[in-house]
Amino acid sequence: MSLEFPIGSKVRVVALPPYLKTAEPMPMLRPADVIHIGEEGIVLDRRPGGYWGVRFTRGSFLIDSQYIESIEKPSEPQSD
């Protein structure tokens, strides 16, 4: 099961995939060392197949949810 991330939320890389696919209209494969473990990015959109478009400092890439985790704390319910 893939995790869900709100659009615009911050995520952190927890493992590197074998390769990365750019999140462009004409995607290209890139080596995984373009990003590093612990690097933070912003979720741009949800793609089919459990992939997320994430913007990192060196570009936007499609990354599977198993390689990222949310770094934002969930909001606490308001008690009245």
C-alpha cells in the first residue's frame, strides 16, 4: 500500500531508488545519486502507479512512496 502525501507537503528521502525519472513532459532517467538520503523536497502532484512528483534542489523527479516519508507533523484535533 502506498502512503498518501498532501500536495505541497514536505517529504524526506529515506532510501534511494535504483534510478530516478524526471517529472517533465518528456521524462528522462537519471542516476539515483542526483539526490541523497535525507534530502528534503516538496510534493508537486500524485502520479499513477504510486509515484509522486517531488521538487528537490536539483530538479523535480517521480519517486515511489516507499522511498520518501513526510516530515510535517499531522495537525492535532482541536478540543472545545
